[in-house]
Amino acid sequence: MKILLILFICIVILTVLYFLMIMPRMMYKPDTLPFTGRLYAHRGLHDNRAGIPENSLIAFRRAVEEGFGIELDVQLTGDGIPVVFHDFTLKRICGTEGKPGEYTYEELRKLRLCGTQEQIPKLEEVLQLVDGRVPLIVELKIERTDMSLCPAVDRLLSAYQGLYCIESFNPLAVFWYRRHRREVVRGQLSDAFLKEGEYVGTISFLLQNLLLNWVSRPDFIAYNCKYPKILSRRICRSLYHSKAAAWTIRSREQLAEAKKHFDMFIFDSFMPTNHTC
């Protein structure tokens, strides 16, 4: 009987701990409503095969003209300039070895995107182009623990008059905003890493199940649209009422399904019929 009591107490403690670990921000929450029910063009309204490269000025201009929100990725150059680029290596998009952080901004400007004349843009250039006409989801691309990108991006976004929020797979980046810029809407990116088979290990398990939310205390969870039934994600939306962003939706059929489980919709590879859901 004593063993059963101890076991019961342990289960209760672990359950309470679990709910505390996955809990998003609950107090002093900024308004997330302006971001919800909208469609966001993934890396701009791009088509790499048709000469409209991802994360290029032409792709962002096209998204603005069509009235879609924009999701974009930001990294830091070797000389501390925030640029808009997704991959941690230059090979796929620029055909060059190395990482964006290993080059100066001027060196990166000599490269071309997907064989076009488009260049890697500064975040500052993108903000000037968009000029508040559509909302932005700014993903902070940080591989490890160097948070230098966060203040560099924040200096630009603080002066920006348009609607924006930030997100990152790295909980430390989201924590930086929790600590320094609490009024900014922040999101924790995640995926079913173990199901996808791309990553393994403890960190992947923790991130997949949002067990590092106690670090970032996000306002929304951005999750791979293929895995809406991940328990922690569902609890965050249904019990804690945090907003949920779906990435990356690649068909009208996926969009229709995502509407059942998510509140914000990042799309790619097709043209939706409406700007909002």
C-alpha cells in the first residue's frame, strides 16, 4: 500500500511538472489577434524554379502585392549585419561552400540566389520594402548559444512601424525576447523531430514535446502541419489557449485540414484563393 501511495505521489508530481514545463506565457500577454486567421507566404511568395528565389526582395514584393503576410528567416553575417537567408549553409541556394556567418555582408552580396540576379537582402531592406503593408513572422536562425542576432534584429524591428512577431526553433532566442522585449509577440517553433527522423537525442525529444516552453514562455506555438495531434501542442492550444501556427502548408487540401487545428497558416508551393482563413 505504501509503495502504491509513493507511486501515486510521483505520478502527480510528474504530471504537474509536465504541465508547468509546457505552459506558454499566461500573464501580461500581448495581443496576438492581429496575427491570427491570416496566410503567410513562406520565405516570401517565391518560386525557385521560375526565377523568384526564396527570401528575395522580388519574392517579398510579390507577397505584398498579393496581400499575404510574410514569413522570413534572419541570420547574422560575419560582420554583424542581419540578412534574410534560411539555410545554415550557402550551398543549396548560392552554390557556394560555407555559412552566411563566415562571410562579410559585402562578400555575400557578390553571391546570387538560385542562379538569378537576386542577392541576399539585408533585413533592413526587406523592412523598407514591406513598409508595414502586411504582417511579418521573423524567424531567428541561431544554431547554438550565440544570441548576437537577437539585439541586432531588435534594433531594426524596434524602429519598424509595421506589425511583426518573432519565432525560433532555439528556445534561447525566444527567451532573449522574453527577457528584453516582453511586449513583442514571440513564438516557439517545433517539429516532430523524432518522427521525422532528421534529429535524435534528448534535445530533440524536449523540443518535440515543448518541454522547454518554461524557458521561452511563448505566445504561440509554430508546429509542422503534418503533426497536429502532438499532445503538448494540443494542450497548449486547448487548455492554455495559446495561438498555433502551421508550417509549411503545401496544398489547398493541407490548408483545409490545418484550419481544424491551427490559427495562423504559413504556406508554400501553391497559390491560396484568399488572403485570410
